[in-house]
Amino acid sequence: MTVTIDGKSLKIVDVHKVAREGAKVQIDPKCIDIIKNSRDTVERVLKEGKTVYGINTGFGELANVRIEEQKTKKLQKNLVRSHASGVGKRLDEEIVRGTMLLRANTLVKGYSGVRPILLDTLVAMLNRGVHPIIPSQGSVGASGDLAPLAHMSLVLIGEGEAYYKGEKMSGGEAMKKAGIDPIELQAKEGLALLNGTQVMTSIGALAIRDAYVLLKSALVAGAMSLEALKGTAAAFDERIHEVRPHPGQVTCAKVLRDITKGSEILKSHEDCDKVQDPYTLRCMPQVYGTTLDSLEHVKKVVEIEMNSANDNPLIFSNGDILSGGNFHGQPIALAMDLLGAVVAEIGNISERTTDKLMDHQESGLPPFLTKEPGLNSGFMIAQYTAASLVSENKVLAHPASVDSIPTSAGQEDHVSMGTIAARKARDILSNVEYTIAIELLSAAQGLEFIEMSPGEGVKEAYKVIRRYVEALDEDRTLAPDIKLVRDLIKDGIVTRAVEKLLGNMF
């Protein structure tokens, strides 16, 4: 499995393949001449003695300091060393791999003035499993992800720290063991490695992929809960959604109709005295549909950024070298704050639905879904955990992008906080995966007390869960069950089983 990068056609699915599945990376041969022409422009600037930011000047507030030609190599090395000032726990390997892929994809566009050997080295590191250790904290999102990308770049020059074949070691040792020669940075190359949004975008690309899987899982869980609570599918009627035709709403209503199709449970309550279900059941198409529409927007933003030139300065084919602000992470920052908010909303509905399954007066099921309440507590505390997670998400969902703090002596006086937004969105997503796992377990347990058959999709999801987790006949430690079902969600096992039966949800 190989992913070819050309600077313009990378997709989120490609990031997933490289970051998580270990796909190899190759550079499109058509890009080589473009990269060389860009480098020739840099060499011409040096030869002609022009003063150009990033090539023979200082950086940030020090941009007005001219650097002598014989010191330009040291300038680039000093830049990488000085900017490697990150702190905190290291980024996961998948994020690091995604970051390396995205930075390579930006550089092959030919607007950064690097030599082909720099790109070859970065790609070789990916393909041979040299993974720089990158601290997670220290980026304000402009000029891009400077600190974390500097930690990545240290390993290219044989410094810093890295993991190779699961073992932590110095960057130089990792490169040696992998058979890769570290490079000596030339003019512009250190800045070209550092100036960009690849860390926040890598986190975002993987998070958006997971968010689609999570939303599908939420719809399955919601349909199971509807059945366990003996609700009605009337609110999913196509005619209701045709007159308010938000695309996501229409799609989610159809998904819920499909999953509950053929349900004996729902059919048996078509003429009961209960007129309407609570909003958490009745308004799933409206709420989850809004999440789906938002995911589509976030995906578009992330994929544009993945294939953008966000270096500074940019070197154009006619020889012009222009300074601008493409490194600014605002597009990703706002997208990640939106992602965090709409995923948190999934959790809000899920937890409230789980709570209804616990309440015997509302559900008609045994208290806390246990056969001998009192002697057994059943799913009581699992719901506490879900409540804790969604409450934590309310704090995490506060937007990072509304904040800015000046850096570089006021030269960089508005920053995006995009990497903070992306990290928060990822944390929210993880919390909601556990929240949905608790709902799936609870809903499956609720179905144990109903003799009639649920809808086709619900039945399939129930079978998958029971393949891994037994029904709760008496109290046991639930933490392993929750973790196991969460992993089923993250790996897409539940949703793939339902989609294999009913077709793709979206």
C-alpha cells in the first residue's frame, strides 16, 4: 500500500493509511522539476546578494537583521534548535506520522525552495519508521506549528529524540539504525520545515475521520435505545424532513429509518397512549444531522489545508518571492473548535438517553437494567461515568480560537491557537467514544428484557456487541466492557457490520 504525494490531491483517507496503517509514501516524479526550479530561485538570491526574509535574514522580530552568506547554514540550524522549545507529553505516533506526511506534501508543491534531498530524507524517515519525539504543547498556531515542527526537524539533522522500532533513542542513532543520512540544512530549508500548520492539521485529519465513525455509532446506539425504550419511529418520517431539508438531517432520518426497519417492537407501539418521545429520541435527525453537516464543512477545510502552501516566504515560478501569512492556523483553529462542539453534542444526547434507560418509571425496564435491583446496581455507575465525560466536554468545548496572545515582541500580534483547538477536539472525541460505548451497552442490556424482535440494523449491532460482551445477569466490573465496546466503535466494527447489512449510512 503506497500513497503518492503531489501537493494537491491528498485526502483524509490517505492520512489515515499512512499514519495508522503504515502505508509507504512516494513523491510524484512530476514534482521534482518544480522543486528544483524553486530551489534555483533561492540559490540565485544568494548569488546576487539580495536581502530576502527567511533566506538571509533573522526571523520574527529579528527579520531586519541581515545574515552574511557564509552564516546562512548556521542560521537554519540555529533556527531549528532554538525553536525546539516544546513541553508536555509527546504526540502519539500516528499524529507524528501524519505531520511528517503533511509537511512533505506541502513542500512538494514547490513554493518553499528546499532541495529534493530534504524531501527524500523526510519520506525515508516515514517509510523506515523513524518517528521524532514531538512534545504536544508549545504551539500558538502562528507562524504555524513552530515548536513542534522544530522537534520533528531536529531528527532530520541528526539531533533531538526519536522512536525507531518501538525503542526511544537519540535522533542521530535512529537515523543511523534506519540507514538514513542526516542532512545539513541549506539556506531557507530550516524555515521551510517549521513554517506551517501540519501538527494541528494532522490531529484534525485523524479526528475528522474518527468523528464520522463516531456519528454512525451514535445513530446505531440511538436506534437501539429507541427500541429498548419502546419509542416510535414516526419522527423519522421522510415527509417531516423534506420540509426542513438540511442535508444532514435528511440523511440521518433515513439512516434511523433503515436501522429500525422491520422492528416488531416499534410496530407493537404504533397505537399506544404515548404521543411523543423525549427530544433526545425524537430530535436525533435534527441534532445528529447538524453534526453531519458540520463534519462535511470541517472535512473540506482540513483537506484544503492539507494541500496548501503555508510556508513563508513563498517562492513562485516566475522568480518572485513573496511574504504573507499562509502559516496562520485560523482556518483549522475555527474548524477544530466547531468539531469539538458538534461532537460534544453527540455526547450530550447519548448521556441523556442512557439516563432514561436507567429510570424504570420512564423506560418500563427494571431499575438500572438489572434483574435484582438492590442486590445489584447494574448500569447505575456507568451512567455516572457518562455524565462525568459530557460534563468535562462542556469545559473542553470552550473555543480556543477566540483567544490570542502576542508573541515575538509583538511582531506576531494575533495567533490562532489552532493546535490547542485540535488537541481539545481530539480529547472531546475520545470522551464521546466512551459515552456512546456506555449507551450501546445499556441499550443492548435493555433489549434483554424485551421479547419482541428489533429492527434489522439494531439486531445486527446487538449481535456484534454480544459477540464480545455478555449480558449483565449480575454485577461485575464494567470498566473492561466499556473499554472493549469503545474500541469496537473506534475501529468501526459495529458500524461496518450494520453497513454490510443495510448499505453505507453516509
